[in-house]
Amino acid sequence: MKRRTALSIAAGSALSALAGFPALKAADKLVIRIATGTAPDHPENVGSRKFKDILEASSKGQIEVQVHPAGQLGSQRDFVEALRSGTLEISMVTIGFFSSYDPLLNIFELPYLFRDGPHAFRVVDGPIGKQIAERVNKKNVHVLAYWEAGLRDITNNVRPITKPDDLKGLKIRVPEQKVSIDAFKAFGANPAPLAFTELYMALKQGVFDGQENPPSNIYASKLYEAQKYLSLSGHQFLVHMFMYSGPLWDKLPADTQKLITAAAVEAGMFQRDFNDQQDIKLVASLKEAGMQVNDVDKLAFMEKAKPLYAEYAKTYGDEAKTFIEQIQAVK
């Protein structure tokens, strides 16, 4: 049964790592590097390899795609900066992660904003998704397609979380973005941001009591080795923006742009389906790995999240309020 219901990396930044990477293998061959921070078998990389297969075939060998997983080229923050400066071709981050460059994007990761995965993709595959891409593309990147980042749950080493009060006193790692910090403050936890590439060791060393991520991240990065309890909060459904470097995109011929875009969309549909199938299986796999799994009182979490909607609408203005209303109205 699907759960999608009602809802340090090596020293030095990726910029220096990327600088030593050849941009082209040969004058007549385009080399595209994809950088991710997740384990090789994570859905991000499964989708990236599908993109590689599609694009290398459709380009008849004139384009080579190289997938660099597991933070080989740095952190997500490094990846975005490399895209914007033109020293990396492709990476993906969630819409909210990009709020460092456009704060209004925080609203797209408000807790329980999307009822489920299909609702989220009806939103981003429609007019709202086009508006998001238009905003993001002004920041020296180019959105190719929307992929799935997954439905996020809570893990910790102290106790099962069944209601927000159970989070009191727990230090929870969250992504480096305002909305995640605000959400877990609203839930009653003590949240602190950290790059995902550093999370496993931080949990093993007891720097945090817990964290929150989709089952795919928890399993692929073996976070279950450092966490005992998995609570199925499903508090955020996140969407990845699969992005090309803006400066490099503008240099590509139109026919090459079309091939890349088509491959990104096709691979994205494959990745979404793969992620769905994985989530169904991975909760059972995490149980087998020794985690204690429990459901939560989602209505109680939703109540704690409600004030954030009004706060964000006030902070980011009428446009944010309109986006929230339009998203909630999508059937």
C-alpha cells in the first residue's frame, strides 16, 4: 500500500574539484557532468543514469554524460554555485533549497502543503511550475524538468515520535533552508542545519538525536545504522529541480538544448515512478534493518504547521499568498 496519502566531504569546495575536470573530451563531443550528494543507488542517481542512457542514445554518441554521486564534487550548496558560475553542467536541488537565491521559494516546502505526490506533480507540471522555473532561471541556472525528492519522515535515537510533543528536547538535523528550520521549531524540536554529505557521521557521533528524510535517503545512505526509530510523519513532499548551468546552457545550439530537455523530462518520469516503487519497499527494508517504525498523528502535526502558512504569506506578500491558495486549489 502506498504511503502517499493526505497528505566532511573531502576538504575544499566542489568549485576547486570541478575546476580540474575537463569540460570537453573532444572538440566535437559535449561532456555533461551531473553532481549529486546521495549514494550511488539512490533514486537521484538511478534517474541520472537513465538520463545518461537516453541522451547518449538520442545524440548518437555526440554527448557523454558522467554521473558523480555521493558528494564526490562537494555539497548541494557547492553544486548550485558551480551551476551559476558555469563550472558544472547539471545538478538537482529542491525548490525550497533554492530559496537562498529567491526567498519566496520557501513557501513550496511548507509542511503538508502538498496532499501527496500526484498533487505535487500536478502543481509543478502546470502553470505554477512554469512560474517557478521563470523565477529560478533568472539566477543563472536553467530548469530542465521536475523530479521527485520524496516524502520526508522523522528518525531519531531517543523515542518513537507519535505527536509533536514527542519532539521536545530533541536536536534534529534539517536541510540548510529556512522553511525546514521553521517547521521543526513549530513542531517543538530543536532543529539545526547541516549538509547532507556530513549527516551520517554526525549521527554516528551523536551530534544530533535525529533527522528527517525520505526512506530512499535513509536507506541508501545507511542512516539506519545510526538511528533506531522511524516515524512516518510524511511532513513534506519535496520536488527536485533538475537544472543545467545557465551560462553553459546559453552556449548550446538549439537542437542540443532540445535533446537535453527531452531526455530530462523522460528520465524524470522514470525517476518519479522508480521513487514511488522504492518508497513502498523501503519502509519494510528499514524494519528488516532493525528500525522500529510507527505512524504519527498527522492532524496534530498539521495543526502545529498552520501558523506558518499565515506567517509566510505575511512575510513574502500577496504573491506568496496567491501561490499557496492556487496550490491548495489544485485537485
